[in-house]
Amino acid sequence: MEDILTLYEEPYDPLCPVICFDERPCQLIDDVRAPIPLKPGRSKRQDYEYTRHGTCGVLLAFDPGRPWRFVQVRARRTAVD
């Protein structure tokens, strides 16, 4: 971990950019009941029951030295991906 943090502290070099990426699965969920609206002096109430609408895969890549990022959402994740 210290090696990675040291790499992030180095000055930006356009010939050798640092690309960070992560991939994770996500569940697509929806509320079964609509949340109860706010009332003065009370917080929003929300039911914990949900409907599952499948999964997707999210890939994020970015360069911390410049304002560049790449996000890709896929409906499924296979070995080919």
C-alpha cells in the first residue's frame, strides 16, 4: 500500500500516466412502496423491503494526475469481459 501512495505523490508525467481502475458487481433494486414524505420535525421514513431487478457490472478507470475518467456499465459479466 505504501508503494501505491508513493506513486500517487510523484509529479505528473504525461509520458507515463498513472491509471487506477476497479470493477465491481452491483445489484439493481427498487422500492416496493413509495417513501413517506418529510414532515416538519421528522426525518424521511423508508421501508426496507425492495424488489431486485438483476445485477450489472461497473468498471471505473481514472487518472489522478489529470481530469480524465472512464466508466462502463455492463448488463452482465462473463469470462470474456
